[in-house]
Amino acid sequence: MKKLLQMLLASIVFCGLVTVKAQTKDAPLKRCGTAEADQYNRIHDSIYKMQRQMMDAYIEQWIQDHPDYDPKTTVTIPVVVHIIYKTGAQNIADSRVTDQIAATNKDWAGTNTHSMNAFSPSVKVNTNVQFCLAKRDPSGAATNGIDRHSTTVTSFNITGSPTNSCTGYPERCASGGGCAAWDVTKYFNIWVVNTGTSGLCGISEFPTNPLNNYYGSTINYIYFGTTGATAPYNLGGTLTHEIGHCFNLYHIWGDDGGSCSGSDLCGDTPNQASCYYGSHEGGDLSESGGSSSATTQTDACATSSPGNMYENFMDYTDDIDYACFTTNQVSRITATVAGACHTLSLSDRCSGVGIDEGGYIQDVDIFPNPTNGELNVNFNLANPTNVVVSVYNIIGKEIVSYNKQNASVVNTKIDLSKCASGIYFVKITSTNQTLTQKISLIR
């Protein structure tokens, strides 16, 4: 699947509006609004179109340049959940938030226990990305990562178009009755709101480089979390799907109107004509009407077993059928973490604010920057403690690391003379704090 994504509105409308058990009879439910917004903005915003084309080109090049890349560690990304509410029901409990993050982390770790049915269990892989509720807010004060805002807006009409605007994302603007994102380079922002009669489950902003101030995901409050959420989207799958878009994943069927010519740009996801909704377990699995409980689903694009991968998080099935990301999808996620979302992967906002001042880093001086090979890293610590100084390249691979035991003053020279020119990150980690600074190596 090497073709660039071709999005046709007919497919988006067909797959975006379905009737499900959670709604009153014949009420439409839009599982996801991301593809529709992306298509509109590519047509009407030439800058956005160029940014998305450049991003896809970067992703493909990164994957070609790193065919055997194997992350050595899991990246943890700080999350802030903005709960925008008018009624008590919309002001969901903290437990719903923590349940959702736990469910998302299982999905993204590949430990979700849902069946792969006709596909080998080995298809389900770990993304090596996890999420934590932030422990420090933008001012540095302690937080639980949950940001609550009362609003006078009964429900939000969210279209995502035009992009990067309060018109497209009113919930992401104070002027629209919502709230602005926390620094998108340090926090992954999630808005939980009432989407009202639109029936929208979720919508996301695809990444651009640099990330714009509307980057993140919005989820209908009734489909956020597990206990207390509304079936059949009560296992956390809506957020798992939407974050996939934020890390550059497209819908598995390629949004091509059933022509079998579109692509999600992942070679290990079988081509399929359209979205699936319903569930294998519920016996109402369907791609184009009717219902089925068959384990193997085929269509004009995938005519033989194992058939269509309705178990994929980037389809539209019920949460109970959501089971996997594939190896190629993870490659796209990894490339996005290495590029547009790299500062998110190095953010220290999962570290709490402590009472004990021991271990806090002070008077940091990293020079010269840019450097031509030799780098000086000097700093003090409030009290003697163990500290690690590491340098990472742009794809998150550790280049060098120095451990200092029971240190109070650190003066370290780092030799980068054998490294290629480019962007690197110096990460200093003590008992209570992590600091990261970008440097340039020019040789």
C-alpha cells in the first residue's frame, strides 16, 4: 500500500454515520470525524495540505531509512484531560479518566485481551508508547492531569474545519466555551465534551511539523472511560482510535468509497472496501448492511481468509472487537514520535512536584550550542544525589550516557565528534527531576 491517501467524501459519510445499539432507534452516530475534517482542509487550505503531504513523505522516508529500528525503551507521554461540562453528568469522575488512560495503555502496549479471530495473535504488537496523567501544569504547580472547566455551551458542534481554528474546534477555545490547549510540545491534550445531537464519538487533529495549538483529540463524554461509559463504546476504544490519528494513522480501509484503490499506507493491513461497525461477539458485524457473527469477513478487496481486519483499532467496530495495531502501523507511530512529536516524548511533565528539595537540578549550562563535536554539560544539585546525563538523537536512540553517583556538582564533557550533523537532545535525570535541552551538532 504505497499510494498516497485518496479520500472520497462518499465513503466518509457512509462510514461516519451508522446506527448503533447505544443510540435511540435510527439515530445517527458518527464514530470519528477526523477523516472528513482532513479531507476538507486538504481541499481548502493549501498550507495544511502541504504540511500533511510533507509529513507523509517524512514518515515513508524515515521507515525506509530505519528498516530494522527497534526501540530499546518505552516512551511515556504526559496527558492532560480537559473536561468541559455544563451538567453534572458531563463532569465525569476522576475514576473515569484513570480508567480510560489504563485502557488506552493496554491497547497501545498490545496487552488488550480481545481476540484476533482469523488473524495470528502475533499481528498484535506493542507500540512502545504509553500515556500518563501529567503531574505538573504549565506553571510547574502540582496537578492530577485533569483540567475542569464549566461552560454555558449545551453541546459543541465540532467539525475540525477549518483546521487550527475556534470555528472547527470550539471546545479548544475559551471564546467557544471551551479551553485552550496546554503547551502541545509538552502535553498531549484531550478534550472531553458533550457533542450533542451530532452523535460524534471523537475527532482528532493530525500532526503537522511544528505541531499547531489545536493538536490533540476530543471525545464525547459518554464514550470516555469504562465504568459509566455508554455501550458499545465503553471499553476505551474511541480514544485509542483517535490518538492513532494524532500519531499519523489513517482509517484501515483507506477512505476510498469502496473502490479498493485507497490506502492507509500500511502494507500489513489487508485492503478492505469500507468500514465495519457492530461486533463479531454481538452478531451484528457489518460492512455494508445486514449483520454477521462470522469470524472471517471478506469483501471485494479481500476475498479470502483471513479477510478484513475488523479487529484493528483504526476500523469502526465496537470496542469489544478492537484488538490491535500492526507492525507497519507502529512504524508510522514510531516515525511520528521521532519527528513532530519528539518533544512530547522527552517531556518531563510526568514527574511530580516534591517536598524534598534534594536532587533538584540548578544552574544548568550546556555549551557550545551549536557544537562541532565537544559539548560541556555543567549544573549543580540542591543536595547530593545520583544523576544521569544522556544524549539522544532525533529518533530517540540513546547515543551516550553518564552516571554520576551522589553528586552535588556535575561538569561533564561529552564527545560527539563521531556523530553526524543534526539535532540532538541532552537529558538530565536526577532523583526528583528531568530536564531536556535541544542542541545542534554542525560538523
